[in-house]
Amino acid sequence: MVSEIGDVRNFNSLRSSILEFNPDVLFHLAAQPLVRDSFEDPLNTYEINVMGTANLLQACRFAPKLRSIVIVTTDK
């Protein structure tokens, strides 16, 4: 298993990492999960959670071996 820490808002970096690892299965757990923080900065929360997921899905389109994406979400 390989774990990557990065910013899902950076599409080019995200795509490069996915292509480098060339996974069969990808687990997406990146998010801003804190409800209190989302109230204080809702635009940043949407940018990370919505656009970050969109970036990930778009980047996955370039991964030749990828067969499954598991997207996990929680507020705890």
C-alpha cells in the first residue's frame, strides 16, 4: 500500500502522483471534514471537498490500470 499526502486542489500534482503509482484501486479520503471549520470558511470547504473530488476523478481517467475508486466521507 502507498499513501500520498498532497493537495487535491492541485490537479497537475494529483494526476502526476496517480500516474506514478499507477494503482489498480484508489482510496480517496482527502477532505476538510470539520463541521465547525466549514461554517467558518464554507468556500474553502467546498473547494477542497467538491473540486478536490472532481480533480481526483478527472485525474483517474488517465490511470491505465485503475479499476476501482473508493470514496470515503465523514464528519468524524
